[in-house]
Amino acid sequence: MHNIPSESTFYDFLTQIDRDLAAQVSRTGCVHCNGRLHRGDYPRKPRGLPNSEVDDAYSRRFSFCCGRDGCRRRATPPSVRFAGPKVYVAVVWILASCAMGRRTSRSQCEAWRQQAGVSFRTIVRWLNWWRRSFVETNLWRREGHLFMPPVDVSLAPASIFERFSETSTLESVLRFVAPLSTESVHVA
């Protein structure tokens, strides 16, 4: 079972991925009027971070606002750090869901739940989302059939997690689900 990474270098790496995604969105400009985008980050108070060193890097969600009068629409890039509006960081959201979804022993699940600081009810809600709502997303409709052998959605997200290579599993899963973290832009 995977533990929540505690090394600040891992979280720095995820922050850099988000910076790269933000830069890509910024270069593209407004998808509605081609206007120039200006920084308009959102403050965040994410839960589940392993140490206070990481808190500062996770206190802002990168976002942009169109600078053209009459448009002013938001452009929030995909994120590997944040799972959309969820208050827990994406790493915790995925790993807690995997741990509980693997049907491990009750004592292992309880130890993991305490490490993550997530209530049992919250994780059950996440599992229901993975197994019901996730399979209805455009991302899953577009990409789900590409997994071979097919993913058993009744065991998601653990069954999805297992389809990625061992060397970069967590990063790969975070990148895979990043498009779900925003509705305002799509990054190729």
C-alpha cells in the first residue's frame, strides 16, 4: 500500500508540473476571444499535506483571467496538485481512495485513514464518485477504453492505478486525472 509521500521535493516536482501547465495556458491566451491572460490565482487551504514545508507551495491554485474588456473570462489550468474544488490535495484523494478501494484489512485502512487525516465517510464518498461519476466523465469516455486489460471500475481508482508503470505510477495517475480539475481550459 502506498503511503502519502512526505518529501518536499516530490511536492516541489508537482508544483513545477502545475507551473508548466499554467505557462502553456498563458501562452495560448483566452480560448474565447484570444485576449491576453493575466494571473488571477486562487487562495487555497488544502488538507492532507504531510508537512508544513509544503503548505506555502500549495496555498495558491494557478489561474488566469482574460484582460480584454467585455470578456474577462477565467482560464484555470489543469492541476496535478488539486483535485478540482476538493479540499484535500490530489495525492491524498487518489491514494486514500486506492487504499480503501483495495479492500485491505480494516486495521490497515484505519492506519492509512489516520495518516491522511480523512474521515471514513469522506473516503466512501470519494469511492462512490470514482465508481459512479468518474465513469460518466468525458475523460473516461475518451480514454477508458484504451486500458488493456479493461479496468474494473468497481475497484477504481486502484484498478486504474495498477495500469500505469511502476516507476512513475503516482505522477502518471495525477497527470491522467488532471483534466478533471478544471472545466475552463483543455491542455493537449
